[in-house]
Amino acid sequence: MKLLNILTLMIFLAVAITPCLLYAEEYRVRGGKADDFTDSQGRVWHGAQQENQAWGGWIELAPRTAEVANLTADAQTQAEEAGYDVELFYAVSWAQFPATVKYQFVTGNGVFDVTYLVGEHWSPNNRGFDIIIEDEVVEPLYVTPGRDEIDIKTYEGIEVNDGTLDFDFAGNEDTGAGDLNAMFSALEAVKSAGTAVDPKAKLTTTWGALKGNRK
């Protein structure tokens, strides 16, 4: 009987811990596209115009799309120096104000460094919105760059406690901008170095989820 109890416990632990081990360390999407893209460094960027994927997707409202026809020479150089292929900036996922762009990565719990990338296709220095990550306004009153220019912003130490990394890009009239249609060209989340999650905490979270599913 004792041996049976030990085997049962081992099986439970394997089932409980395995899902936690399946989470990736890095997550990437490119806006305005449904198909995946492999960049020059071999990194896969999932098409952001998808929902309910194992790795995440848009939530609540499907974003609209737009093409960025051109990029200035300076913008192309900026992208390359930052380590990103220029192809990532040639399309956007956007929402018509007052709608917002909501997106989600299924990351599991942990701490992530998040990068927001955008190419402006229409409103030169006149598109204003808030960048919200995990319900925190990390970039209030943001205004996009000039037409055919790009911007790259990184936010370090974003903590996820509920298993999903959530984004919300919301037009804000306080920017004084004439265009409040929020958007992004690409999103990247990389688990921060030295932020391993306690296995006991993972087990507790998984066990709680299992109990909740039984109700």
C-alpha cells in the first residue's frame, strides 16, 4: 500500500510540474500579419492576427491591419543596429479609437523584459496612446514617430503572476494628438536573467488550477 501511495504521488508530481516546464523563455509576434516569420537570426515571430493559440494571441477584438509602405534610411539603420529585421516594421495591428489593441502571451509566471516596436505609416508625430503591460501604464502619453520612421522601447522587469503576459494599447486624448488609434508592429518578451521561479510556487499554482477545474 505504501509503494502504491509513493507511485501515485510521483505520477501526480510529473503531471503537475510538466506543464510548467513547457513554457518558452521567449515570445515574439509581428503585427498586421497572420503568418509566422523567421528573421535573419532564426527567431520565429508569430503572426499577431491570430487568437487562441497555445502561445497566445489577440483578445476581445480582432485588431485591424495596415501596411507601412516605406521606411527612411535612418529607420532601417536604427532597426538593424538594434538587432531587428526591417521586415518587422512594414505592417501594424491597430484599433480605431475608442477601441484598444489587446494582446496576450501565455508565458507562465516569471519576470520578463518586454520590447515594443512600431513603424509609423500615417500620422507623423500625431498618434497618441498609452502602452499598458500587465495592467500598468509603462509608457503614458506615448506619441509615435514621424511617418516612415520607427521606434523601439524596452521595459524591463515586467512580473507575471497569473500565467499570461497582457498588453493593452489605448488611445489617450491627453496626448493632444489628433490620431488616437493605437498600434504596434511587433512585440517581444524575453524572460529576465536570474529570475527563475521557485518550483514549489509552480507546483502550488498548478495544484490550485487542478482543484479549480474539478469544481
